[in-house]
Amino acid sequence: MFKLHQRKRSDDRPTFVGDVLRGETTLDRIDDYIDRWHDAPMGSPDSSMELHEFLGMTWEEYRLWGERPESLRFIVAAHRARKPVREILYADRALGAAARSSNKTDAERVLAWLKSRGRIGKIADR
């Protein structure tokens, strides 16, 4: 469901996701990138891009982040691992369950939310 690959903008400059992966920025700086996109001069390559492309996300990743901001770290982790976000969420849930059996992890909350919206199928618990 979630496509992934590290994207670059059309002018080959790195994206937010790429910058995070290279250690050039942190997750909490995403608003700076959004401001940069909003402030791009009309007619510039950045102004002609969709925000999700500018950030380096697929539409589905962007939609997930917009609806569940806590998913951003999983989106970046998926790009790092070159795996779909759902695989990262399931892996984190499994690790979290072993570490904190009485506490629902962010991954569990995002997975439950995605399932409740029909955005991922009924996949057997791992």
C-alpha cells in the first residue's frame, strides 16, 4: 500500500526525508521545510511541486503523517530500511510489546488507526 523510495525534488536537491536520513536535519524541523515550500517564489521548481514531493514522501506517507503526526519517525525509518511503512510499524509493535507489555506503542496506535480506516488490510498479528 505504501510505496517508498528516497525521492529528490525535480532539481535534484535533497528532500526533508533525505536530509533527515543524512543527519542534516531532525524530525522536529519539518515545519521549516513546509515554510520554505510556502515561501518559494512563483515559477520556481519548488513552487511547482506538491508539498509531499518537496518533503520526499509519497502521497500515502504524507497523508498518514498529516492524519497521525507521530507516524513521521516510522515514515523516515521506512525510507532508511527501504521497506513499506506498515512493515516498520509491525516491527516496532513487536519490539514494543516485548519491552513494554502494558503500554500501547505509537506503532500499535497508528496500526490500529490505519486498520480502523480500512487503509491496511486485516493482516495477521505478527
